[in-house]
Amino acid sequence: MLLSGLGGVFTAALRDCIKRRCASLSLNFSFLVVAMVKTPYGYEGLLSDQDFQKIGQFACRWAYIEHTISNCLRVILEMEPEDATIMIFPLTLDTKMARISELARPTRLTEYQLAVFAELTPLIKAMQFLRNTTLHGVVLSHGSDERIYFNLRSKNRSVNRNDLLSCDPVINYACHVTQAFRLSLGEKGDPGHTYALPNRPAIPKFLPANCRALPPAATEALLLRQNVRH
């Protein structure tokens, strides 16, 4: 009888505890619902979930490209990672590429490395054009899906949404060429490695001329391509 009585007390106490917990959770959920603030901008309705997903993928690839370029400059300068975090990584991508370009000479880089860097240079300009216009621009529309575009007013330039989403091949190719240049440089005590690139995709004609100024055939012949025997 004593145990039974105590069991009833414990059961009642547990029931009260559960009720208080449920009430607390209900209040917290109600607070979250009330506290949710919607965006005042209507442009999000112009882009689909798939559009946002693809732009997010592009943004991650662009970030990784720049990170890799930073490491390329670090290796060329034979700088320790800790020092490079202070001296190299904060630099703009333009500055990093300019520094590599100044150091890219036959006495410092091999013929193969110079060929990869020549292939990379206009692609980086293309990535900058796409990235900055998309991520720093605003979404505008003139009434149809074909006329939705990203506009970067500070540079007076625009990229059509459909054109941007068609850039998957050239963005992925830029990732491959960046990776090839990085691997060619190796690390301290590692002479580096060659990298078989996929075939060069068509460079979109809407990109500026300096983004399409790829090296001549003689330089491209020095590169390694997938499924091509040298």
C-alpha cells in the first residue's frame, strides 16, 4: 500500500512536470512564430529554388577558386601557411593574380606551369565578372523570365539570369584549371604534378573580351587533356 501510494505521488509529479514542459515548448514555439520577420523584397519571387541552389553552388566554387589562388601565390613565394594567412589571403584576387603574373617567368616556373597559368588568367577574369555581378548586384526584371538579370550599378554591367545559369561548364573548367596550376606547384619537398584537364568548353560570348582571351594553340598544346595521349 505504501509503495502504491508513493507511486501515485510520483506519477502525479511526473504528469505535472510534463504539462509544464509542454506549456513551455508551446510558448517558445509561439514566440518563434510571432518573431519571424519576412523580407520586404519581392525579387525572391523572380528566382526559383533551383536558381538559388545553383547560384549557391557557383558561390562556393568561386570562393574555393580564390582560396586555391592564394595557396598558389603562397607556394611560389615559399611562405609558411601562418604567414600567408596574414600576408596573402587578405589581398584581393586581382592583386594575387597580378603578383603571380609578375613572378611567372621561365626562371621561376616550368614551361608547363606557365602554360597552365596562361590558360587560367582569362578564366579568372571571367569568374570575377560573374561572381561580382551576381553576388554584389541586384536582381531586376522587365516583365518576363528572359529579362530577369543581375545588375551591378557600380560597374554599369548586367548578367542575364539564363546566361548565368548556362555557365556551369566554364565555371567547372575554371575549377579544373585552378586545381591544375596548384598541383603543378607542389609543396616544399614536392616538385608538383601534372593534371589532365577536360576539354575546354565554349566560352560564353556575353562575357567581355578579356575573359575570352585564351592562349594560342601553341601554348594550349603544352597542356595535358583527358583522353588525349601525348
